[in-house]
Amino acid sequence: MSEQDNNLQFVRDMLTKRSLDIRSVLTTYREVHRGKHPVVDEEQSLVKSHLKLSGVVRSENSVLQVRNLIYRKVFDEIWIQEHVITYTLYKIRIRASA
């Protein structure tokens, strides 16, 4: 497995498995990815800190940006939507079985 594949797996896991608030992480990442309006970097935000720690975004002039073109293409709008739906269905199943 290449180093690039390991990096992509790490970022994927950080976005979809290793967060206390996966929905907020994915939603915030979607806003950064879309770039329609600036997503301000807030040091006190656990979600934004998690995105930076994952490596998928970086802060530039206090605004979050997708770190590079590879991440932008791999973790694109379709990927985000699929994982938001998967997470939502997972939560529904957990509530139904409780």
C-alpha cells in the first residue's frame, strides 16, 4: 500500500469514524469544499480543529480551505453526500433498536 493510500485512509477515517460529531464534521467540511462563503477558522471549535487535525483542510488567513487537489477530488460532494446518508441511516438503525 502506498503512502498516499495510507493518507487517504487516515483522512477518511478521521472524517467518518474518529469524530464525536460526525454529522457536524461532514457538514462543515461540505461548506469548506463548496467554497460559496468563507468558513472562518475558530480555534475553540472542536469540529474545525478535528478537520485540521485530519489534514483535509488548512487555515489560510483565518479561513479554512481544502488542503490540496487530491483531497478535493477524492472527498468531493458525492463522497460527502454518501457518507452523510450512511451516517444518518446508521443513527436511525441505532435508535430503532434501542
